[in-house]
Amino acid sequence: MMKNNVLKQMLENIKQSQDAPLHLNSKVLLVDSMNTFLRSFAMINHMNPAGAHIGGLTGYLKSIGFAIRHIKPTRVILVFDGTGSTTNKKNLYPEYKANRKITRITNWDGFDDKEDESASIENQILRLIHYLRCLPVDLLSIDKVEADDVIGHLVKKLDDEVYIMSADQDFLQLVTEKVTVYSPIKKKFYTPNLVKEDYGLYPQNYLNQKILMGDNSDNIAGVKGLGPKKLFKLFPELDLPEIITFSDIMNKCKEKRSEHGLYEDICNFERQLLTNKQLMDLTDPEIPEDSILEIDEVINNAPSKLDKQAFLTMYNEDSLGNAIPNVEFWLNEIFNYLQAFKIK
């Protein structure tokens, strides 16, 4: 009887949700924009008639268009890393991202050298911003704050449905029944069950794995000798849907430090692991108060309207041709409907 009552209540809640009129923040798409741009830039070797590379610019626009067409959000917030975005984290941990060498990101001969490639990246991003300002979307960039922390804060503030578009697996820690991560590389929409299926643990415990094992891509040290198999052997509870806190992990290690050498190693590595948590935790990112006010201001106000003529004028000036097929129809189909939603 109790199960039937619960099911009845769930169906009633769904019906009420479906019947409620949509508002601007009902279903928000958050785009990890540098991740999206650089992926397009590296993969798409398109040139305009003048011989200028345009793959990052047009690839980004088509990527967000694809996501909007399939997700049908009520609002789109495009989040970029701010100027000096790694400053605060490097102050906390000087080795943060110190392993990122200055290398070419493309594997074709469209550029003479690294400097030529870097100049193209900068020019395309600056031009992309001009295009995006013609669209009914929000652009958000906070100085000294990384895009993933801004996205983490937005997820906390938004009460309804949220989609995050990024190939960065760090966002999987934010997945809940209301938050979905769309991976454009894998073409998958990560729900809690899919995170469990693909990664072996539920999203609410994904952060613990990252803290303990570190992140080579960001040069964050993990516990030496601790891989996925040993992690689940030491902490089988991470396989369950219950939330396991970092404090739970450390308390268990201190209780069992004599039973296995890795428990002892984790205890001895606690200071670094606490730093890892500060660096990696997107569920409660450390953002200055004035920056929080700036982010919240975006949520509480409507984006600008679609300026189709300005977009098309730039498109023709840049000789983008068929890079976006039927570009005027594309603008109408993808972006017109976003203007229908109002602040609640």
C-alpha cells in the first residue's frame, strides 16, 4: 500500500511539473565554453576563402546549436574561463596545471607554428564573442574564476532542470535527478544511473574517487599506488547510492590504518587530500562574494534579444559561406523560441 501511495504521489508531482508554465530558468543549458571551443578548433580544419581558419568559431556555433535543438532549454548560459582563471587555485596549490606544456593542439598543417595557431585561437574567440552577443543567450566570464566553478555555483542556485555541456568528466560529480551532463564527444546524456554504469559509482561519490586518485591532467597528486580496483577494495561502500563524505573516508582510514598499508598511506596524505578537495569540489566551489553577486545577477535578468541582421552581416563579412548550412533558417529554428520565456 505504501509503495502505491509513493508511486501515486510521484506521478502527481510529474503531472504538476508538466502542467506548470515554463519560465526562463525552468530548463537551463550551461556550456563549458572553452572546452567546447578548443574541441572544435582542434577537430575542424575549415578555412574561409581568404585562407583564415574558422573551425573553432563555426564549430562552436554548430555545437551549441545541436545541443539547443536536442535539449530544448528555456535558457542558455555560455560560461568562459575568466582572465587569470587559475590564479586562486595556483595560490592554494602552485603545482596546479603546471604540467601543461605549450604545444600545438592541432595535428594538421593549417598553421606555420605554435604562435600562428595561438593567434588564430585568440582571434576566433574574440570574433565568436561578437557573434554570441547577437544571440538570445547569456555570456558569463568571471576574472580569476574557472568556468567549472562558475557552473558549479549556477547548479547550486538554479532550482529546476539543468543540463551541462562539456567533455570534462569533472562535471559528473554534479549529476543528480535534476542535473544532466551532456558529453558531446561520447554523445551521451549522463544521468545518475549512466554515471554508475560507465564509471562504477554514483555521481554523489565521484568526487571522492577524484580526491583520492588525483588528476594527472591538472597535475594534482593522488595517493601513490591507489588505482580504481584497489579503491573499491578498500571502500566498497562507494559502489552504493548512499552519500559517502570525505570525512567518512578519513575516519575509516584512521580506524583501519593497521589493516592495510594504503589506509596508512591515505592518513599520511591527508593534508594533500584536503587540498585536492578544495581544488576539485564543484558542489561547493570557493568563489569571492563579489563574483557570486555578478553570477547571480545573470540568473535574475533576461538575456538580450536575437539580432539576426547583425549576426548575418558579420557572417557575410567573414565569408563563412556554407560553414553553417542555411544560416538564416538555422538562426530562426535554433534561437527564436528562446525569446519566449520570461523571468518567473
